[in-house]
Amino acid sequence: MEFLDWKSIGSLLATFMFLRTALRDFLPPEISEPLKRFFFRLFTALQTNVSIIIDEFDSSYDNEIFDSVQCYLSTKCFSSAKILKLSKPKNSKNLTFLMDSNQKIEEIFEGIRVKWSLHSIEKKSNNYGYVRSQESRFFKLSFHKKFKPRVHSVYLPHVLEEAANIKFKNRQRKLYTNRSAKDWGRRLWSSVPFSHPSNFDTVAIDPALKEEIKTDLLKFVSRQEYYNRVGRAWKRGYLLYGPPGTGKTSLIAAIANFLEFDIYDLELTAVTSNSQLRQLLIATSSKSVIVVEDVDCSLDLSDRKKRSGEEKEKTDCGPEAEEKGEKEKNGGGTAFSMVSLSGVLNFVDGLWSCCGGERLMIFTTNHKENLDQALLRAGRMDKHINLSYCEFDAFKILARNYLYIDDHELFREIEEVLVPAKMTPADMAEIFMSCNDDTDLGMRNVLEEMKRRLAAEECKKEIEGMEKEVVVEDKEQMGKEMEAEEAGKVHKE
């Protein structure tokens, strides 16, 4: 087969243009319009691809679908597109590559071949005689028409879901704290970037407990449908309890970093009423950790059974308290909180707690026994985590973090005295930090501190034993004196 030369192609195009002009100029509209519709339907039927247009603006407003597609393609365009735009969106922690106009990307998703292309056209608008040019961008998605149902039901939802995940992971996470009532304006929470370095590799707790917590967290974030099916709000409550310095705050930061959640640090003493507490809850976002540290020190949430026979103090409901409350409302005086146990219980597990989803509520306390049982029950505090004094597995984590060692000649001696010495991870971290990375010095100092504490504990026990003996001797002496006195009375009679 011989190829057409340029002269033949030119003659063919000229003939085509002549026929097109003749048909348009000589055929009456009654004939030309049906012919146009017929040929349009013919070409449409012969075309195998379908295209979807996604404009950047929808009725003069930003099109969220356009932004989602751009975010989705930002992870794929680096290897395919020839020209890229580099940017760092606001509140984003990573650089982002974007497609430039007239670039194309092909992708195969579950056997569906799709083509994405970004187009830009210039539009001119005339406002009061002033001609203004404006760029209009749109994405074009093309695919075979036989995949049309699956693109609609499977692929496009996949694009939107992946875009949401990318935005979530690429955002700059925040640490929020609630404002006092006198500072409330449009915002109930103020925030700073959250960049705490704690993670599950560095936190000094028992490895088995660590894995248990990680498994529970992964199970929680993956069970949205399960929570909906059983009729429960998608939230979970943790209670961290134990002596001061055992790593409760570090564990909270590790959990937030593990889930990549924001943190809302709720200061209950700055909340003046139950209604304000509800407003703060509503203003929190999904995928967040709501923290109330030292809850027993913030409010009187003690067990009602233990204080059922005691009278409530009148200082919280007398004229002086009302005066303090008025001062606080007017911006002066000290904080006065009327938040009750009932308000906290409803905050954790009331109707308002279901506003939003995928939230973790963490309460901490040094004295779990002082809290009311209604707050501790499952559904409010679903998981109780005891962070006690440092044990040997946790000590090895600290030694690896601070001294870069996995073994040492003093390990066995330390293991023998560690538990009875009752040292917290914070105590040991302070000793290690003062040694300037000197491994031997750090190990000797921490062992000496353990022995010193054991000696002090033994001395304390001896003193207590001696005091008990003195008390017993005093009681015996008093008994003898009373017996002698009684005998003297009988003799006189």
C-alpha cells in the first residue's frame, strides 16, 4: 500500500472543506440540522472513551472535588508528568508536587485504565468596559465506556478517600488548650504546632503493655462500621494512673504520634460550667485525643459512697463563691468552676459525646482509688493502664535511649535491687542526663541511688518498728498502772 504524498493530502482536505461549505451554505436548515444530529450520534456511538470534566471552581466557589483530585495526583505525578510545580501548602509539613497544565497521567486501578489530564483555558470577562483575563483550569478523566459504572461506584470514591488520607497525614498537627471563660471570643481553643518527640520506641514501659496498647489503638481506629452497627459513639476512653514520674504524659504524646492525631489538653479549672464544658467538646475535631491530666486535682470527683455521710463544704455555694464567680465573669478575681461530676460524666459518655468521631479520651490521675466508680466504668474509661515504678524491661529501654547500650556488667546487680528501690523512669532519666553520655558513670550513679533508697527504706522500717515497740511498751505500762490502781481501790474498800 502506497502512502499518500503531501499533495494528495492537501487535495483531500480541500475537497472536504468544499463539501462542508457547500452543505452549510446550500442545504436548508430543515435538512442540515437533522444531518448534524445524525453524524453527532454516529461519532458518539463509535467513540469508545468517556470523559469527566472537573472544574476548579463550581459556581464561583472552590470545587472540593478538584482539590481532592489534585491532592490524589500529587503522589503519582512525580514519576509520570514532565513538568511539575513544587509547593508547600499552609499548615502542611511536607513539600507537594503538582501537575502543570497540559500534562497527562495514566493509571490502572483494579483493571480499569484511566487517564488524567490537566487543562487550562483563558477566559475574558468584560466588566464595565474593562476586559479582564482569567485562567480557568479543569481536570479531565478519560476511560473506556464499559468501565463507567465501576468508575462511578469504586474508583472515584477511592480517589476521594485517598485524598482525605493524604491531607490528614500531610497536615501540621496541633496541640490545643482551652481558653478561660473571660477570653472566649470566636475561638474556644488556642493552638500551637505539636512536635513532641515521644513515641512507642522511646517510652519506658513494659514491652508487653506497649504492644497491648498499640493493638488496642489500631483496632479502635479500624472499626467505624462496627461502632455504627452496635449503636455506639466512635470513641474510646483511657485512664492512666500511677505515681508521679511514671511516664503518663510521655505515653499520651506517643499515642498521639502513633495515631497522628491532634491533642486537646482540657484544663477543667478554666471551665466555669457544665454548659461551657459541652461547648468545648463540640468544638473539638475528629481524629483527636482529648486529655484531662490529674483529673482528681482539677475537680472533686471522689467516690460518692466514701463521702455520702459527710457534709459538703459551704464555701462552694455561699455568698463568697458567688462574688468570686462574678469577679471571674468580669475578668477579675480567681477562677471559679461550677463543673460537677455529672457534667464530666456527660462530657465523657453523654449524648453530646457522639458529636464527631474517632476520638480518644485520656484521663490521668495519681490516685485512682479517689475517683468515683461511675467515671471508671466501661464505656467511659474503657481501658485502665497502670504505670508504676520502673521495672527491668523499662530500665533497659532507658539505658538504650540515654546511654546507647543494650547490656552492661552492672545490669544483673541493678535487676536485683530495681523493684524494691521504687524508682520512676523520670528519676532514672534525670540521673542519665546528668552523666553527659558517660555510660559507666551513668550506670554507677543509678545503682548508687537505688542502694541509697533501699538503705533509707530499711532505716525507715527500723524506726517504724522501734516506734511500734515503744507504743506496745507504753500500753503495757499503762495497763500495769491501771491494774495497780484498781488493786489499791479494792484494798481500801
